[in-house]
Amino acid sequence: MSGSIIKVAGPLVVAKGMTGAKMFEVVRVSKENLIGEVIELHGDTASIQVYEETSGIGPGEPVERTGETLSVELAPGLLTSIYDGIQRPLELIEREAKSAYISRGISVPGLDRAKKWDFAAKVKAGDVVEPGDVLGTVQETSLIEHRVMVPVDKGGTVVRINAGSHRIEDTIAVIKGSDGKEHEIAMLQRWPIRIPRPSHNKIIPSSPLVTGMRILDTLFPMAKGGAGCIPGPFGAGKTVTQQSLAKYCDAQVIVYIGCGERGNEMTEVLTEFPHLTDPNTGEPLMKRTILIANTSNMPVAAREASVYTGITIAEYYRDMGYDVALMADSTSRWAEAMREMSGRLEEMPGEEGYPAYLGSRTAGFYERAGCVRCLGAEDRKGSLSVIGAVSPPGGDFSEPVTQNTLRVTKVFWALDAKLAYKRHFPAINWLQSYTLYAESLQHFFNREVAEDCMSNRDRALSILQEESKLEEIVRLVGTDALSPKEQLTLETARMLREDFLFQNAYDAKDAYTSLKKQYRIVRAILHFMDKAQGVIMQEDFDFAKLRDLAVKEKIAQAHLIEEGDEHAFDALERAITEQLDSLTLTPA
């Protein structure tokens, strides 16, 4: 089952004599054994995208077919791992290459075959199991219990179950199918990366992905199982926002994909993540994290594989019943890889040179997010939230990748370079951003946080929108031309921006804010506005007195109040009431 190379064009290799080859079949290219994948077929001629550097490869060299599609290995040992785009552990590659640089043709397994895991059986001989049922568990890390499931194409009666210490390729169960055949089941399973893993059905998300970032959780919440995007120009803070989400969001498993990002950014992620502490448990964050690193200087074709590798691993943990969050930074680099491969295939270009299938590929990726009822007899639910960063050239949100992403995601967190230059972080523009999950999450917020939580959110948004209109007037005629009510709107909006939306990701106290605390800060600011309404309507009232109130300093420091300290917030609201009442003029 081999062919021979007739053309090499960068990462694209064309080979003849490939009769019987299938689309997306994995092949080994040249004597170097480079990993490639069939992406186009014409008779016995196949176009192959190679996931490694092709310099020095020439016509006449062999191409060996494997008969397999590009798949990931799924078993205990995934967590804490750092992979390249095609699931090769970077640590093993370095050891094999005996260098910090990745050598070509290195073939290393994605998971350790020698390590033994303690398998605790959940079923017994004679039990009938369905695809997706949990056969047993392995304590993969101190934070995550790995649930070993029946493969999706198997099912039947358990003939034998082997509890105890096993390697991932050892047989841990034997299942007799309805056809009478016995199937040996190991902890190690494989799944093609381009095919979504199945589930019973998707369900409507009803709880938010709590991130601890005030502008996201309060103004533009995202549901667990939702899809969102973070577009923004260079230097606006996409990577820091993604890293903050990975650290603080309440998902149980994190998959972080560095797709085509600069090497120094990925180096920062790879060196920092192993030392980060999970704020929820105090354990190292890596114990529930998988990193996939595919930097901009790595072969361009592997960028496309990296996002599919990451989302397939994420779906695997979702099927166990976990809440999983996937961060892809950035999908623009993935789209650029598609554009390069499409150009080399001489396909008809679409808008701005991107392939005509950009929209369908983008939709196919984000559609794999969702809250699902997992396969199996037991009622097990899992969720996969996908957050993709987009890097539009020059911050132009009308370019094809951003627009195609907006068509399929329901949350849009627009990063603004102007806010970043003003040192306002996170630099998310509250006038351009939106969420389509607010209605489905309203019941959760009103039940779990406070009855007026969402009404306060709507009010805060309208104040910020009103501010943008008033700013046009202020530029022309100045603040003094505004009515007292309009001046109060501007002052309240300033407090919302500076005292609530501004958040320091590097300050341990300020980096994460619970939903309850976010609600109390907004309530305090709106309480200030409500109490001030009556005060400012007094005849000849000096608005400067309102600006100079000492309680405003306490409002500005409300984010430093300890989590759960309701008494401190009650005291703050009392202080607001007292100081504003003191401004009321006594009758003559």
C-alpha cells in the first residue's frame, strides 16, 4: 500500500499510485516518515497535507498508506499533558530528538504505555451495558476521576471485568455482543478527530459558565455548553483574557489550544500553567488541564489538526459527565492555514482569499460545543463550552473569519484597542459586545443570585449606552450644559466603568469576583444613583458636592470586600444613604 511523490509545494505533497486511499487517511511521507493526511483525491493521485517540515523531500520518494484516519488516543494520562498539534507529547519529542528543536519523522505515542493505573470496576460479570456506560474509574489526578466507558460501537453482557492495576492497553473487560462475539475492552480508545463524538441529545443550557470576570458574568454571561468568541487586534489582551478564563472559570476540565500563536506567548503559557494554583481547590491547575501547543513557526498544516485534536479530547471528558471548557487561541491562524492549503490546492478562492468552505468549517467546529445527555443507561449530563479568540487584521471585525464566527457563536466579547491603550482591562467594549444567552440564564440568576439581578444588569447596560450618547454633547458644549439628571447618569456610568468593569487580572483579590459579590457592587452603585436622584433636583444644588462625597471612595474599593461579607455591603449601602441624606437642604 504505497505510492510515490510527484510534486512538493511546501506542506502540500502530491503522490501517484494511491489507489484505494481514502479521504483523511494518515500516510507516511518519504524515507523520513513524515506524518501526512490525504485531503484530495483524483483517481490514483492524492494530495497530502504534511504536518512536518517538507524541505529536502523530492519526487520519487515513497508514500506509505496506514489505512487509518487521524485519531487521538483517549485514556488515563491525558490530564497534565502538553502536546503538539497531532497529540505528540512535547516532553517525549524533546527526549527523542535530544534537542530543544523538533526533529522530523519522530513518532512517539500520545499516552504512556508502561504506566499502571488502579482501575476500580463499577459493573460485574453478567451485567448488561450500553455504549457509553461507565465500566469503572481511575483516579487520574487528585482533582479528576477518569471514567472508563464502553466504546460507542460496543455493548452487550459483561463476561469478565478485571479490577486492579493495569496498563492502558491491558484488557479490563470482556463484553459479549448481541451477535455472540466477545469483545476485549481496554482503557485505551481511539477516535477520529474530524468526527464529533456522539451523545443521546443536546439540551438547552440553563446555567452560566462563571468566569469571575465582572464584565463577562454580569453584562455578557455565557452558558455552560455555549460557544463564544473574543475578537480583538494585536495587544488588546486576547491571550491574557483566555488564560484568566482557563484559570478561574468553573469548568472541571480545561483544554487550552495555542493555534499558530507566537512562540513567546505559548512559552509563557507552558511555563506559567504548571505553576498556577487552582483557586477552587488549592491544587496545581495542570491537574485538570491539557495544553496543545502549535506555534506560528511550526508547520502550518498542523494548525488545522490542533483544533480538532483539542476538541475531540474535550468531548471525551464531556462524555464522562464533566463540564469542560476549551480555549482556542487563535482561530484566525487556523483559518490562515486553511487559506494556505486551499491556495496550494489551486481551489477557487472566496472572500479575501479564504476558501469557500471557511464558513462551514468554522460552524462545524463551534457546533461541537453544547450541553448534552451522554450515552449510556444512566442519566449523565456533560457540557463543552468553546471560546475562540479571533485576530482580525487591524481590528477589522468585518473581515471573513470574524463574521463567520459571529454567525455561529452566541456570545461576542469585543476587545477594543482604544480601551487597552487607556489601560482599561479587560479591554472588552461594552457597547459592541453582546450575549444571546441572557434570556435562558435569567431564571438561574434570579433564583441563585437575587430576584433583581438581571433587571439591575439591564439597567447598568442602559446607563452605559446613555453615557455614549451624552459624551457627544459633552464634546460639543461641555458638562455644565447638561441637566443634573444627565450629569448623574455620566457619574454613575463612570463608577460602573472604573469601579466595576475595570479588573486587574494580576491582583489576587481582584482577579476573581463571585456572582453574589458582583451583584452587590452593581446594586451599591445603582443605590447611589437612586438616592442621588432626589438630592440633585434641589434648587441651586452644587453637583461638585456629590462628586466629592467620601462614600464614593468606599464604592471604588468595594471589589476588595471579602467574598461572602454581606454585612460590609449592607454597611456600604447605609453609608451611601446617610451621606446623600446629609446633602438634602434643610427647609428655611
